[in-house]
Amino acid sequence: MAEPKQYGSEGQAKALLPTDKPDAATVEDFHTNADTDVRSESLHHTLGPGAGQASPGNHTHNGGDSELLLDGMTVSGSRGGVSALPSIIAALVRLGLTDQSTP
């Protein structure tokens, strides 16, 4: 039979067989020093708008629950004519739009 492995904090170690599942307190103890949200490569992420966080499935890019979709992009030119159109197209291209318009 396989040797039990020791799990848990120092002084609170529990012997578990490979087929055993640790209880909730032991699992929480495993995560005491987890690198949650520290960097994109972290194993654990909370939901939210931060750089190291994961976006929830219902995020809206409204600046509250995630970053604004067009944050950092600028439109220039006159609203009265079509001179602003090239900068609008350029902003949309940065978001993935394929520009097949002609000058």
C-alpha cells in the first residue's frame, strides 16, 4: 500500500492516502501563500478589473467591472464633416476590425 503523504501547516500535518481528499480547512491552508492576482501567470485569480484578475463572464467594459473597451484611444478631426472618420477607423482596427475601405 502507498505511504501516506503529510499535508497541512507545520504542527497540523495530517496523513492522507493518495486516494483521500483533503478537507476544506486543509485546502484553504494550501492556499495561504498563493500568488493570487500577482501576475497573469499566477495559478489563482479573483474576478475584477485589475491587471492580474480574471474578467467575469458578465463584464461590460464600462470601466466598473472591467476596463473601458476603447480606453486610451483618441478620435481626432471635425465632427461636422468626415475628417474624424480615419481616426475612428484606426481605433476600430486596433480592436480587430479589418479595414478594407478605400481613401
